[in-house]
Amino acid sequence: MERNQMNGRVSPSSSADCGGGTARSTALPRQPNYSSRAVQEALEHLASIDLIELCSEAKVERCRATRDLRSCGRYVQHVLNSCGHASLCSECSQRCDLCPVCRIPIPKTGIRLHPRLYYECIEAGLISKRCDERFQEKEEVDNELTADVQRLYSLFDVALENNLVSLICHYVTDICMDESAVSSDPVIAFLLDEVVVKDWCKRTFKKITAELQVIYNLEAEEMKTRLSLLLKLSVHLAGISNVLEVLESSFKDSLSARLHDLQLLQESISKAKQHMEIIAWCARHHFLENVRSRYTNLSSWRSVVHQRKSAAIKRSWPDVANQSAESSMLAGSLFIEDALANLKIEQNHMQEMGEESELAPLQKDGGLFCKSKLEGLEVCYPFENLRAAVDVLFLHGSSDLVLAKQAIFLYYLFDRHWTMPDESWRHIVDDFSATFGITRHSLLESLTFYLLDDNNEEALQEACNLLPEISGPSTHPKIAQVLLERENPETALMVLRWSGHDGSQMVSLSDAVTAIQVRVECGLLTEAFMHQRMLCTKVRENKFKAGPPRDASDDLKGECRTWENWVEILVTEICCLCIKNNLVDRMIGLPWNLDEEKYLHKCLLDYAFHDPSTTIGSLLVVFYLQRYRYAEAYHVHSKLESMEQEFISQNSISGEALSRIRSASHRREELVVQSIQLLPKVQQEQVKTGKLPPEVHRMSREVEIQERADLPMLLKLHQDLVHLSRILTWNWVTMAPHQFSIKGYLAVQKELRSVELVSTKISNLTASQLL
């Protein structure tokens, strides 16, 4: 049976109209006189009523007295004091001696009747008289069937309006969820069902959104006069949310469709409330119409954002940890793009479109988001105006991400006003932070994200000045990556050290790659080597403890890769960076183990094949010669020699390059031949025929066993190095404020490089043990 709209009163402006949720004037109606005795008694009656009697008070009763051989049938507005039954109208009660229901005598003297709660609220002005059957035209049959539910809704409205939401919550817990609360009366039995309460929540929320739609369509100045009404509606939404939480508790162990329906409604109410609070703040500031933007128009702003995006793509490094197509598309993304993507606004919007979102009336321009969906994220940001920013952020995406949405809104404000005089806009940001309880750390973090997106050097310098204050365990890992891309590795290393990402805890693979990149770019090659060794060791230990992954798709996320994947990616990254920075001669002197060595071998050999004119191939041969592995050095030399000959025959190269290649090959051949002569005659023949002697494999196994045995020594060495680095960094952090600068940090980095040299000597001394 379909029920029509309830006739209850939802807000101050709805008492004059008990119809559906259609838009209407927002003029404030006459308020009940709360100082009058009638209002106070009605509210006291409502607050103290036995909740099981609330259903009886809501039920429509008709007079059961007999007149001219037929029933009177008029609406009963009073209850008999003698028995408590609503069975007689006021006129018939004067001439009847017995209650038609229980046959108890009605006293001849004294007060025979007292008004029913519903009519008591009408007389007090708490419920509109238009909701009373006496002032309505002849009702349809369907209306009569739902009049009981509508009366109960009206009583709920009075409770919501007068801060008695706890009454509705107790009605759910004490009546609807009480299995003993039953009735043989079908009307009462229906009113005892919690579906009635859920339907009231839906209808009330729909009427509030209709009320808000009218307010949101007003001009900024007129909307400002409705701030008190917005505050009251916000309280009402909070009350409905509390009722829904109680309803959800009855389905907490269930996966029923009713629970899903309640959760969707709860989510919509939360977003409507968050959106209303931001709209109220914008109305107080006239939607920033009086605050000048630094951009002349939206087109110029979009052009600047496009330039930032292009600059970010040009300076971005390849994502070694994730070589998927999706990763390539996201390379060089801005902080604002990542933040909007994390809200999953597009996915949420498509779901809402399919379900005909109840929040649609609150959005001023419904086509804005669809446009951004079709044309890309750059159309979504920068937002067309302040109202569009509020609608896109707070009417879409999960309500649990309200802090992230506020941070994006702050980013928008900073982008809109940065470089303008502080006195013209700083008070706006300060008031937003104070209104929504945003901490100074979060405020500066949003500012830093904007400054790092801005491709101007002044913005970068300002971000570097703010980083010492906001760096900590919760620091966004992308900050170090962006600083590295903007050729500021020293500051990136500072951020990593202050955030604690020095190997003392597990990080994601992409963060581990960034940490390696930063250390190598700062010249701390030994520390980068030790960092990757410690991370890979921890990953291997965790894998052995956790066992095989439960879901094979987890490997695609980069967080649950195998230990071998970590070794391959991190070692390859170190090799590529050393080739780029001409540090291969230092890199091959590090104590690589067999698991790392095979990826180092592959990377150096591939690069030598790609560019034979470099010395990379010769350094790979030196790598094996330093370790007295002459057979492997010979085989690498043979591959390089054949490749060089093929390269010379297939390409026309200058005489200088040809001379360089042949000279390097000749010197390499002399070293290899001399080293091979140190082997026994039998092994020399085996090497020349391409057969490795069995001793090589046995020696490799012994090296692996020795490396595992000496692992604690390496970890201790790394911990000592990190500890010393922290001491030097802390000494710089505790400088006086006038000494606190990036220049001072560079001086500390000079000392850290001295530590690097010491650690390199230590690693060289212990190389034979580690191998």
C-alpha cells in the first residue's frame, strides 16, 4: 500500500504547509509561544508519555456512541479520565453513562475528559491546524488508511523540533525492537514496526532538502539572513542521523537490504549536513564576492594549472615499482589531482546517478560534474566558482573523507589568493580553520601541497621553509618525491629523516624506491645500499612469517610483492642512478650478495649493450675481478667483445669513439687474460670452452651461507650509521631560529658525507666477511 506524504511539521517554515516536499517560500511563520502554559504542558506530556501509549495517541479514533440507530463516527479528540479510552467525542461523552469499549461508568461530576496528545499539540500551535482532519476537505480512502501514520509522524516532528530526538530513539529501542510489544489491532501493530520510523526519516530528510533547495537558490545577501534557519536544519539532520544509528544497530549482524538502505540514507544525511555547514560559512563571507582573486578569469586559471601539469610530467621520474599502463598515465600528477582521485568522486557520482540521488536538489549546477567526467579532471579543477567547489567536494565522495575535502578546499583558497596581499585574504583562511577546527599543521600541510604544485621557484623556496614545521610520521611520502624531481634532494632527505622513513619500519615499495633515489642523489651511496638491504631483509622475514599471499591480486598492488621483486627493483634503481651520476666505480665496490648481484649484472650488461662506447661493461668485468671470480669476468668480456665488434660493423661511428671502444676492449682483454692465467690449467680450459668449474657453484653457495650468518653485522653497521646521521640532523634541528635554514642543513649534509666515506671504508674492510 503506497502512503502519501506526511502532514507533519519539519521546520519552522513548514508549519503552515503540511504537504509534500515541494519548494515554497522561506518566510518564517508564526512561532509557538513557548512561554504559554498550553505549549509547556503539551511538551511535558510528550516528553513524559509512556512510549507504548504513543501509538494509541497517534491512532485515529471515531466516536462509538449510537445516535438514531447508527454510530456517531466523529473524530475523537479527548480521552475518558475514567478508563483512558478514546471512544467518545466531547458531545457524546456528556450524554453517555458507560464507556463503549470497557463499559466502565463515566462519572457524572468533575472533569470527564482530557485532550489527546495530538490535539493538545494542535491547540498549542506545535502542529499546524491544517494537519487536523477538522480543517481538511473530505479525505480519500487512502488518506484515511494512512492518517494514523501521519499523526505519528507529526508527533515525531514535534519531538525533532523541540530537541526531543531521544524520545524517537527510545521508541525504536524500547518499542520497535521489543519482541513483547505486540498488538492485535492491525493499526497499532503497524505503528510498532521500525519501518515506520525509517520512512519518517526518509520523508523528513526529503522535506529538509526541499527547504534547503529554496535557500540555496537565494542571492548571497539574502541567504545570509537565513543562517539561523540553516543552523536549525543542521540540528534536525543531526537528530535524524542519531535515529538512523539506533535503527542500524538492530541490523548490525545482518547483511539485509534494509541495512544497506539505512546506510545509504545515513550517508546522504551526513553529506547534506557537511555541505550545509560549508554553505553557511560561504554565505557569511558572501561567497568571496568581495575578495579579489589573483586570476583575471577562469580561463587564465585553467591555463596556469595546465602549465603546472605539463611541468610535473616533464620533470617526473619513471615509476620503477609499478610499470603498468595506469601508472604511466598517473606519472607527474599534481597533489590536487591525487587528492581528488582519492575521493573517488567520479565512481560515487555514477552510483548516485543510477540511484537518483536525494542530494541532487542541493547542487546548483547539476551538469558541472558530468562535464568534468567527460572532459577530464582539469575541468573539475580549478572549480568554476566557490559554490561549484562546495558542491563537487561535499555532495560527492564519501562523507568519511570530510577532512580530506576540507584540505582540498583550503588548497583551492590558497591557489585563488596566493601572491595577493595577506591582509586581503588571510583572515578568510583563518576563519575557515577556526570554524571547522582545522589544526595549524593541517593548514600548513595544505599550503605546502599547493606550493609544491606551483612550478615557480619562489613557491618551492616557501615550501622548503615550511617543511621543517610539518614533517613527521604522517608526512605525505610524495613530498620527498616531488622535492627530488625539483632537484632538491637535500631537503627531500631532510623530510625522510624527520618523518622516520630510515628503515626502522616497513614502507611501501614506491616509498622505498624514493628513499633510495634521495640517498643516491645526495651522494650517500653506502647508506642507500644498506637501506635497500635492510628493507629487503625485513620483507623476506615478513613473507616467511605470513606465508603465501591469500589473493594473487595482492601482488599487483606493490605492497605484497615477493622478496625477489623488492631486490630486483631496488638494486636496479641503484644501478640506474649510479650510471646516471657516474658512481658505478663506487657501486661495484659495495658488498653485494648473490641475490642482488644477478640484477646488478643484468642492469650493467644491458646498459653496456645499449651504449658500447661507455665504460659500464668494463666496470662489470672489474666487479668480478675484484672478487677473484676470473671465469665470470672472462665470460662477460667475451660477450662484450662480440657485441662491440657487431656494433662497429653495423654502425658508422667517428674515429674518436671507435678508438675509445677498441682501447677499452684491449685493456680489458689484457686484465682478463692475465687473471685467467692464475687459474689451474684444467680450469683455464673449462673457462675457454664455456664450462664453469664445479668449484664456482660451491663457492657461491658458501658465500650465500656466510652472508646470512653475517647479516646481523650489516644491520648493526647500518643502525650505527643511521644513529649518527640522526644526531647530526637533530643538532641542526635544535639550532636557534635565526640559524634555522636550508643553508644550515646543507652544512650538515657535508658532515653526513664524511660519515658516508667512513662507512664506505668500513664496508670495504668487512666486504670479505659480508660476501
